Amino acid sequence: MSESNVGVGETQGNPASEIKYQIFRESRQSSSHILASTINGNLVKRRIESPPNIDVSYIIAKESASLPDEQTDVDAQRGLRTSAIDRYQKRIGDLTQEEEKIHGAVIYLLRKLAKVRADKVENEERLYLLQTPIRWLPQEILETIFLSTVQDEQAWPDILTISPLALTQVCSFWRKVAIRLPNLWTRFTFRIERPPLRDTALAPSPTIPHPRITLTELQVQERLDLWFQRSKPHPVSLCIRAPNYFSANNRTRKCTLSAVISIHSSRIEVLRIDSAHTDLLSGLVPYSSLTSLKRLELNFESCHQSGANTVKTFRNLPSITSIKYNLKFNNPFIFPVEWMNLTDVDLGDCPTGMSIVRWKVIVRCCTNLQRGRFFVSSNRTIPPDLGRNADIEKCCILPNLQLLTLTFEQATPLSSLFHKLKFPSLHTLELYLLAPVFDHTLASWYRVFRTLTSLRTLTISCPIIHYIAKLKQCLNELPWLECLKIKIQNDSSLFRILSADESACDDKSSDTPNLPILPRLRRLSVWAWKFSSGDYSRFWDMVETRTRYMHIRALDASALQFDAYESSRGDSRPFVVDVYIDKTKKHAGQAPEFWQKEIPSFVFRDDKKIFSGKLPGTLIPPHRVHVVYPYTAM
């Protein structure tokens, strides 16, 4: 049946609607070629217009009747797809579970494999150690270890109970190395206060694995001679100790020492004698044969007028250039050697000390002095021989003096000691005061410091400084100072005066920058009696300003180090702040940078954790902390 017949048959009851529908179909069929068939715009407009009063619902129903019925096929396809999706999702879930099981099994096997390999390597190493011969350290390394061990254990070891003897009894190789190492046997002590050993058992050192032994005088002499033989050809440092007064039984040991020294006297370079009285010197050593003696150390409890001649027995030895002399009770003052040849004088442990006048005389007699250590007190006794050889009113120059250590019993003006004295090469000055420092003492420091242009290291130790502001004026006279070590009770105020001024830390390029106190300071050691909360904050303010000053000014320095000690601690171990600045960076170009190396910028040694909770919050005590910039706010 044709489409027209279907439409006519279905619309016989409504002729008007049928006629409108026919007109609509004709207009739709001819609309595709209207523009090609005519150029009349009115006709086009008339033809494309919908028929008037047409029923749209009738048209939709008419057109829908001609479409095929495909809804059943779509539902069937949708059901098939849903079933396939469910099947694939279930399969994926099963495979995922199986994958997890396999992965767990692989991890277990890998761990087991690693354990087996480690066990294999361990057994191979054990087998290698059993099959290979014993490996020895190089002899040079073993010698260094031996020397370091002996030197750290005792400064003056005894010849009978000493580490070198223990080292020779470990094995044959160690024995050969120790015996062939002369430096191991060049420093030893011989004691005279022991009774004769022919009837007395000598208990060995715990380090020597030997039973109790008994030594005769002949064996003692052989032992002493053994040290001289093993130390050849090096010079020897010998210490003779006799704390007790002599008795008749000590003469044998004294003769033994004299017999051995007379043979090896030309090799003795350092001689130290510790005794209760100067009578020990009588006939002890053939002093005239000590032609190589360079350093003499004498420590006596007392000396009377009768023993003056024995003390002077060393005056005929011009080779002596260094002396340490400690005589507790000495009246008059007797010096054992000539002054002219001395380069190192240590009189700092004598409790009686010396007066300012005596110090002036002694210094003027030691024209070649390089290092000196003295204890200045109220003792005004002057040796007559010194008074004849020196005039304290004349100007004197000590061109070679580099290190001077002075200990004061009272608040002595420094200018009184340095009056008409010049030290053009003085590098290190150490001042230890047992009494508080007052205004007149600081004024004398100010006058002296301005003359010490070569001074680079200064140490000050005293109970308290009453005018701490004047200390800053004194330090301002030392613009070239590089190291300052100071120990006083003025903790907070001391930190405040040692801080760099804020004006000097401004990031400005100026031809004449504002210099802080001690502008070239590279190391600052502060020993505080007890840190309080205010002391900690001021200390870190000092660290912050000084590091920022170095950073801004780009000084020609590689490191700035601060040490802080607290005396309230038992071991008094410090915590240290190391600030590293790259000196290759210039101020006009790039800013200095921290060295990004293994050495941290801030290092704190605080095993007992005394400083925990007291340090700045940006740091992590008591372990090592690395800070990016030295002027980071604390």
C-alpha cells in the first residue's frame, strides 16, 4: 500500500485535516530545491511557511506511525552489555587477589634470599679470616700509637713501672717495634726515695703482666742504663725525684744514679729535680759534664743559706737556655744559672713570688728572653748580683719576647711593671689576678695596651672588674687583637661590651665603616662563673652581632669562633660556636656564604645537658646544629 493511500484511508473522517497535511508534505518535499527553481522571494517565503492552522500533534503521530519498532532490540543489547561488565569486574577482582598473593610470596622469598646471602657472606668472611695470615699494622702507624699512648699516660713516667715496658711484653713484634723506637725511651723518672730493693719486693704496675719481683741495686742500675741504651742516639729528658729527706740507706741509690749519669751525661738535654731540700744536689750529678743540658727544672721545698752553694752549681753551664725554678722557702733569692743566655724563664709557681722591682731587674738581665712566666707579689728582696748588673731606671728593649705570663697577688698596676720597658715582638700576654680589679688597675692597662701594637692574643682572669665600662676602653686600644680569653664574674655586662655595635653591622658600603670593639677578633673565649637567663640572651646577642658584622663587612677571615665555659660544671667543658665565612666573596659583589661542609656552623659540647632549655629556640642543644646564615636572628 502506498503512503498516499494510507494517509487518505486513515483521514477520511476529517477531510480538512487531510487537505492541510497534503499541503505540508508537498511544501517539505519541494523546500530543498526552491532556491534553485526560482528567484522570487515572495514565492520562497510563501512556500516555506507552514500551512495555517495545522495540527502538530497529528503530524507527530502520523510520522511516528511510519518508523520501525526497535525498542526490543535495544533492551536486548543492553542486557548483554550489563552481563559482560559484571563478568569482567568479577574476573578483575579475582586476578587482583591472586596478584597480591603472588606479590607477598615474592617479598617473602626476596627477604629470605637476602638473609641467605648475608649468612653466606658472613661465613665466607669467617672462612677467609681462618685461612689468611694475621695482618700487622705498618710499623710507622704502630710507632705513632705507642708514642701517643705513653705521652698521654704520664708526663714523666717511672723507669720501673712504665708503659714502654708493658708494650714490650705483648708479643714479639710489639717488642721489636718498641725496642727499636728511641723516642719511646727518651723521657723517664728515677726515684731516690725508695728504700734499697735487695730486701723489699717491688709491686709492678697493673699494666705489666708479671708476678711480684725483687730488684737489687745492680738490677736497678741495669734498668737505668737500659733506658739510656734504648734511647740512643736521641737526647734524654731525666727527672730525679726525692720527696723525703735523705737517710743513710739512700746513699746507695744516689751512687747508682751518679754512676750511670756520668757515663751518659753528654746526652742529657732536660734535667728535672724534685726534692724536699737542696741538699740533694750535693754530689748527685757531675754537673760539669752536662754539656748538652738545655732546660733545667728545679722544684724544692726549702733552701737555707748553707745550701746556696749547691744551687749555684749550674752556673758554669752556658748551654742552659730554659729554666723552671720553684723554691717555696728561699731567703735570700738564689738563682742557679746565668741570666744572659736564658730564652725561657718560668718562675710562676713560686708561692713567695717576687716584687715589681725584682721583676724589673730580672727582665733587664734576660736580654734574649722569648717566653717568660712570673708571679709578682710583695716580696721585695733583690739578689745583690742582680742589683749590680741592672739599672731599672734605664730604658730597656726586649726584641725577642713573644709570650709573657704574669700572675699578680694584689691589684698591681701594669704600667709599673712596664715602665721604661719595650716589647716590640710581644704576641701573647696573659694576666692572672688573684684580687679584684679597680679603677687604677684599668687605667694602667689602658696606658700599656696602647703601646702593644704587636699583641694578637690576650688572656685576662680575675674575680671581678668593678668598672667594666673602662675595660671596653682598654680593649679599644687593641684593634689588631685576634684572640681574647677572659674569665671574670661580670658575665652579662661583659657580653654587652663585647657585642658589636648595631651601627657597625649596617649593610652599607662606606669608605669609613663604623668599627666595633676588637674588629679583627677571630676567637673569643669567655669563662663564666654561672650562667643565668640574662647571661644566655646577652651571650647570643654578642654572637649574633659579631657574626653579622663579619658577614656584612666581608672581612678577610675564614673563621670566627666563640667558646663559653661555665665554672659551675664539674668538668667545665665548653660549648663552642664556630662560624665559617667564605673569604673569597667580596662585599661589592656577592655576599659571603657559609661553607657547606661537614664542619657545622654551631657546635655544642654539652654531655650533661646542662644547657638544655637555655639555648635559643632556633637551635637544638646539645647536639650539632647547622645554620644557613651567620646573622640569622637568634
